[in-house]
Amino acid sequence: MVITMQIYNTLTRKKETFVPVEPGKVGMYACGPTVYDLIHLGNARAICVFDVMRKYLKYRGFDVKFVQNFTDVDDKIINKAKEHGISPLEHSEKMIAEYFTDARSLGINDADIHPKVTENIGIIIEIIQTLLEKGFAYESGGDVYFAAEKFDGYGKLSGNSPEDLREGASQRLNSDSDEAARKRSPLDFALWKSAKEGEIFWQSPFAGDGFIGHGRPGWHIECSAMSKHYIGNTIDIHGGGSDLIFPHHENEIAQSEAATGCPLANYWVHNGMLNVDGKKLSKSDLEKMSAKERESYLERMKETPFTVREAAKLYGYEPLRFMLLSAHYRSPMNYTAEVARGAVKSIERFKNCKTLLETAVPHEGGLSESAKSIVEKRRTQFVQAMDDDFNTADALAAWFELVREINSAVADGSASREDIDEFRKLFEEFNGVLGLLYATSEDIPQEILDLVEKRKAAKSLKDYALADSIREEINQKGYIIEETRQGVNLKRKG
């Protein structure tokens, strides 16, 4: 297939034909979580989106190097660690382990590299030194700041002018604060923070008040240093949630391009935000509600927990992944109990079709023209959807159409073994990209599949007593066998 992928670039605000820096290879960096607590569904949407992008690029034949960092030192981590009476590094390691529990349960493949900030302090210091030498950064009161207005083009990603950004920064900055006193401009941002007494710190060449050289990196510089170190000066695809466009990614561009003189990324990709029940309410909003309204709202919220761990207890990890991929990644998404329950039903449809393909009784004969047409049409539909800016909503539509056609072909008894093999191959291709069916606990043991085949043979010979005894044996082994319009369906009991 000729590859003509289109990707929406936040930087240019339009879809562009994807052309990697190096033919056949893709360098991809996604901003990972700050590991102070369990990941929530907003985090999970970005993680699932970039997992699918990576899988699809591989499906299309690219050699993908995917890097996703962990911010494992941060004010929130320090505060959480204090609450639990442990060190910040102990807390972040615990939360990284919890991250992998949830991410892998969502069917997320580990990145090729998961760099941690605390393991890359040296390369962070190096890029700060480069910015100081080039005059883009300055030391003040033990901190090091990036002089934003010295970088031509500051604001190009977010589409804001330096004047608008300066006004906004001035409003956010307390003019009486120590930080305001140390900055030359409200737009400037920290590359290195001098340590406060009792805080975690690393030794650096930068002078600090009272703690000479003791400090830790600012948030933005971490990704600039790690993406450069693990991928190179220019990344093919850099992404994250749309909430990172400003200030995080805007600041990344400024400091990286000031240091290297190269574009930081050729394609900036951002997923839309996720709302719960259509809105986010503050404490004051709740107080304005009547008692009845408040009770109704809080009751609904029990069905829409925001952490992945709690939501999975209600709906399962696979349905959550389906839900997060069911809309185009750039669109805002509304998480409700109804949407989650609909995702559970959709996953069940896919699982039933997979079981049908595994248990169908094929007829003799080669690949039929009808099956060949179905496979070609749905593969083309799927690829066109994904080539068009990773449109998972339309790709799922192609998969659902395939499921409908498989069910119909098997129900009318026209499917040959070759037909079923081609259907199964395409089904697994789609699943390999979207990754919706992966829970090994749902896999059907070969022993059970063999019993199903024996039962079919007994029925074909009209030995119904033997067929019934095999059904009972299957039941005793923990599976329920059902006769459906499409054929035999198996389900694990309970």
C-alpha cells in the first residue's frame, strides 16, 4: 500500500502529509505522567491515543522508536511523600509501579524507553549550560530562568502573541513574590530551581543562596533534554494532551530550538480533553444546588469514578480502552455511565465474533468472492480511516461492519475454511492496531475448542446423546455453550 498518511499538526493548524525525518523510521515522544498518584482517565486517554498511533505506524511498516518519560520529582510528589512519611523517590517508584499495573491492564505496550527525570539530571544540566552560554538563560537568586522574549517565535504553538502572553503571565504572577523579584520578565520560566531546606536536590554548577549548587530541574526542561538525548534534535511526532500546548510544549519549543537551532518536532499532536458527565463542578457549584440536585449529582458520580483503577472495577479495562478510542482523538470526550456501559456491550460484540471465528464449522471450498470482497473493502476502509489523522472512530466503524458481515456469512452457512481464515486474519489485524481484545483470562483453551469440534461432529451424525454429554463436560470445565443464530457461542461461566 502507498503510504499517504495525513496528520493534523497543532503548530500549523492543518493536516499535513506525514514525511518522517529518516525514511522508514519514526521518532515519537509523548509526555508521560507526573507520578504523584494513580493515573486518571484523562491521563489514560493520551496514553491510549499514542499507543494506537505507535501500533498503526508499525502496522504501516515504520520502524518506530517511542519514548515516554516519567516526571518523578515535582512539588506534588514531594508533598505526597511527606503525607506518607517516605522519601519523594520512594513515592514516585511506588506510583510508577502502579502506573504500569493500570497501563498494561489497558493493553498499553511499554514504550521503547521510559526515562525518568531523576536518572537524567546530567543531560538536563548540560542543556541548561548551553542556554546560559548562548544568552537565552540567566541565573537569579540561585535559580536559572529562560529569557522567553529572546526566542524569536515564542507563542507560535499556542497561537498567542508575546504581548498577550506577557499580559496573562503578569496577571498570574504575584508581584510581591520572591519569584517575581527574581524574574526579568513575567514570561520567563524556571530551568533550574534552587533547593529549599529539607527538599530533595542535586548538585549543579549553578550558584544557590545558602545551598551552593543544590537544586532540581524545572518541569519544561526535562522533556527537552530527554527527547534530545533519546531521539535527537528533531522528533518526528511529539504529543500529549491539549492542556500541555501552553505552557509546557510552548516552553519546550523555545528552550530546545534555542539550544540546538533545529525544529524540536515536525508534527505536534494533541488529544482533546475528557469531561465527566458533561461538566466539572467546583465546591461552590455544588453548594448552589438544591439538596435534591446535589444528591442526584453525587449519586451519578459513583458510576463515573475518575481514576482508571476505580473505573475498571465497574466496567473493566477493555471497555475503558474502547471508550477512550471511540471518538477522534482531537475531539473532546464526555465520560458518562451510559457511555461506559455502551463500551461494555461493544466489547462483548467483538468477543462474541472472535469466539464465533474460533468455533465456526466451515464448509469445504476455497476463498469465496464474497469473502474476498468483504476483506478487501473493510481493510481499505480501516486503513483510509487511520491514514486520515488516526481516525479511530471511523476505524471502529469498519471493524463493526466486518463483525456484522462475519456474523451473516457464518449464519447462512456459506463460509468456507479459507473464508474464515481470511476473516480471522483481518479481525486480528484490526485488533492488533486498536488493541481492544487482549485479556488473557478470556482466551479459550484448546481443550475446550476440541470439545466443541467433537460436539459438532456428533450433531452432524445425529448422535444427540453424545452431543449433550459433551455440552455437559464443557459446562463442568467452566464454559457455557450457546446456540445462536450465527452459530455456536462460548462464554466463560460467571
